[in-house]
Amino acid sequence: MRATYRNDEDVARLHIESLLARHRRQVDAIPEHLRRLYARRVARSLAGQVALGGAVLVAMAAAAPPLLGVLDDGAATITLLAAWATSALAYVVGRELADGRLRRALSREIQQSGDVHADRARLEAAAPEACVRGMIDAEERRSVALPLAGAVVLGPLTLHFAIYCCLGGWFATWSELIEDFDGWVRLSLVLVGHVHAVVAYLAFRHAREIHAASTPDLAAGAPRGAVRALGYAALASLLPGGVLYLIPPLIVLATGAVILPVFALARRRALAERQLIEA
């Protein structure tokens, strides 16, 4: 009976060898565009996380001078610009991290536990391409929400700084520009800081709706998060903007008209990626 048991294990080991070879062929056959798509989604997620972290640091840098009594040295403006640069670096790093994640996920399917029968059953059920497609789908919501939220939080002040440089760059040095713009960052934090939080929340909501929508619905143009975000942002800016001759709401509307189309861009990007997966 022991000989029969050992013979059964030998057969299972031979089967495992053939299953491992099959798994390697299936991994090699995974379409390259799926690997690239997963890498882009992970990279966007990481870049978005860094952008949101940068926004928090901008707020802290803007609040530090009046709270701590230190000199206004342009720290908030420098942090704002550094947040974009760091996000770009995070995107590059994210692509490399995604490649490592894929390799680890696929290698887990072929890790042997010592139980030949359990290993054989796991290898028989392994489907590398399905695994990759599942990881791509799981990353969709984060890859929309995080960069979108980061863009709508950092974008307004960045646009204002670009306009400020165009208007004042002829009369001031770079150090004077960034030091003076810190005052605008602090004023924005007081008057419309809550608006940034509202729009960031709506970005996450928009991403959730995109992830839940079918591909035909996305192609038809739904969901329309940009109009909703612009409306809620204008309403939120009425407090305390309503007592300041409606100037903050007008600035929010003008800025939103430039920034908030990224909501539609996020939907189009998600649609293009869905179509690429389903092609």
C-alpha cells in the first residue's frame, strides 16, 4: 500500500512538472498591453497619493508662519511646486513597482508547499492572464480617484501661481514671487480650503461611479462629475465668500472652468482602458 501511495505521489510530481511548464507558457503569452495597462494604473495611483500628501504639506507650510511666528519664506509655494515634481517621480517609480507586483502575484501561483496533491490542484486552477486581468480591474478605482483628487486639489493654486508669475514676473525676482505668493496660499486656505476638501471628496465619488458603470454607460458619457463638482464647489465657496462681495465664488467658478474638465478626462481614460481590455 505504501508503494501505491508513493507511486501516486510520483505521478503527481510528474504532473506538477508539466503544469509548471504550462504555467510558464501562459505567463509568456500574457498580452504585453495588459502588463503596460496595469503598470500605468499603479503608477497613477502612487502619483495621486503623493499629490494628495503634497497638498497636505502645502496647507501645513501655509499655516506654519502665522502659527509659529516664523518669517514668510515661500515655503508653501515651494512645497506646491515640489508636490508636482515628486508626483512625476512617483509615477516613474510606480511603473517599476507594478512590474514587481505582477511577478510576485504570478509566482505565488507556482509556489510549492510540499503537499504534492495540493500543489497540483492549485496549479491546475492557475490562470495567469485571468490573475492579471483581476489585478487590473482591482486597480481601476484607485487609479482614477487618487490622481483626480490630487489634480483638483493642487491644480487651482498652481494655475493661480502661473497667472501670478505672468502678471508679476516682469517686476519681481523669483524669490520675491514665491515669497509673495505664500500670502495668496494662506488666504486661499482660509477662504476656500474647505472647497478643496469638497472637490476632493467628489473626485473619489466620481471614481466610484466610473468603476461601477458599464462600458456602454461610460461611452454614452455618464457619469458627469465635472458639472456636479463645479456646482458644489461654488456653493461651498459662498461660506464665507458670500460676505466678501461674492469674489471667492467667482474665482472658484473661473478656476473650476479650467481645472474641472479633468473629471471628463478621467472618464475618457477609463473608457479607453476598458475598451483596450475588452478588445
